[in-house]
Amino acid sequence: MAYSKETLRFADSLVFQYATFDKVDKRFVLDETTIPDFDIHALSALIVNDNPSLANEACGCDNPAWNKMQHAMFKFMNSTAADDQIEFAHTWKEGVASYCMFEIHDLLDRALEDYNFERRVA
């Protein structure tokens, strides 16, 4: 998939910020579980912005998290409570991010390869 320069720059910044040097493998590695949720959500937002068909799938019934997302949306639409709004936003972000996780892994792996190549450790 072709990503925008903004998406590629953001992925590079995540690798720069969260990659650590592995002395055994003698290269930088990235444990994606160390990346905070808000950064993963931001990256998934950039990815779906670059690919409208993926955005359509991520926000629809093709997404395994759709039932949870739909429930949060209906609860939010039928309520005036701020907690329901917060829960809806969190659930929706998590659902879209989980659907885009393959793209996120691919993008971060490419950025990590470039990072290692630039530092001549790979």
C-alpha cells in the first residue's frame, strides 16, 4: 500500500522514539507493545486516511470488533452522559486500530528496516 509522507514520517518517529538496540542481534528492535495506545491510534488514523476502502472496512461489519463498536455507538447516541462519549471514542479507536494492526506492523517493520539501514547495523 502507498502511504502518505505524513504517515511514513510518523512511523519513522515512532521507531526513533521506541526502538532499542539489541546487543545480541546487533540491531535496533521494536517491541510494539511498548508503544502507547494514543500513538497506535494516531497511526491507525493516518493509515485509514490514506486508504478509504480500509477505513470503510474498519468502521463496518467486516471488523471483528464491530459488535463492541456498534454497542458503544448506540449507547452514546442514546445518552447525554460524558462517560458514554468517552467510552464510545475509546472503543471506536481501539476497534479501528485492531483492524489496522496488520498494516501497522507492516509499516513499523519497514520503518525499522530503514532505521537499521541508516545506522549501518543491518
